[in-house]
Amino acid sequence: MTQHDDRWTAYLYRRHSRDEIAAWARSLEFFRFVRAMGGHTVDGDELLISLELDDDVRRIGTGHVTIAGQPAFAYQQEQAGRLEISLHDTDDQFEVTESTVESARVIEAELRPLLQARVVDPPVDSERCICPKYYPEIWTARTS
């Protein structure tokens, strides 16, 4: 499926409207909304950031971590040389909510210098990732 496929569009915006996801995307500088693969993968929607590994990034840690007072899950992709930081709703691990987006904003503000130098965008090279590469219209079309 592609972003121009009606089935994909229906799946992408099933839980959150196009306007809601676009507003979230524009309010975040580094984290990206990633739609779950679904099916038998037992994954969920998430806000994700991917960072190039170095000593400063490794200090974040792995597993369930607290970053800038916010709960997150971090895991290393050693072969890719990256650390992935994933956020989801604290009450529903398969969902992203406004409070998840607010947590991402707090982390971005606290870690901006670290993130600016090391972020890999998109964190998932797929149309499941709401990012400028796959959805440039979200960043170019401003709504009032």
C-alpha cells in the first residue's frame, strides 16, 4: 500500500484524524509519529526518534528510562549504530495521545543540543512514519 491508496489512508487515520496527526507532527521537531504495522506484529503507534550512537547518546541508557522526567523506552540498534527512543501513552502501550506528544515536546526541549547533532530522520524509512520525506504537505500546508 502507498499513501495514495485509499486503504492505507483509512488505516493511517483510523485512530486520529489527518488534522490531529498533522498538528502533532508540526509541533515536534525531532520525534515522528509512526503508525503501527498492525496485523500479527503486535506493535502499536509510537512517537519515535533515532539517534546516531556515541558516548553521550549511550548515557541515555536502554530499556524503560526516564528522560527529562518523562517515561520512555530506549533500545540500541547496534548494527545501524543508533539508539531509538520510543514514546507511547502511559495507560495504553499501543496508543499515542496528546499527553504522549507533550512528553515528546519536553524531551525535545531538554535535549535539543544533543538531538540536533545526532538525529536520524526519518527514524523509520517507511510511509508509516509521518515525516517530511513521506508527507511533505504536512509541513508546507499550514492551517489556521
